[in-house]
Amino acid sequence: MNDIDPQEFGRLVGAVERLAVQVEHMSSEIDRISNDLSRGKGIMAGLLIAAGGIGAGTTHLIEKIFK
């Protein structure tokens, strides 16, 4: 186990630390994107419901006018 060069070990430790920082950053980005998608789905559902309501109201008015 003591066969590893101290300089090589230091480089490996540095690489692991940089990788840990990158993973942390990517994790926070994924959380942000996930939250954006969740909000987007909510907005889309609201627009769909509003469009359905407007369509139903318009249909009701047209039926009242032409009957």
C-alpha cells in the first residue's frame, strides 16, 4: 500500500476535491432545473384549465345567442 508516490497521491487528492466541488455544483443545478420544470408544469396546467373554461364559457354564450 505504500507504493504510491506522494506527489501522485497529492494530485489524486486534488482531483477528488475538484470532482466533489463539480458534483455539488451539478446537484444544485439539477435542483434548480427540477424546480423550474415543476413551476412550468403548474403554469401549463393553469393555462389548460383557463383555456377550457374560456372555451366552455364561449360555447355557452354562443348556444344562448343562437337558440
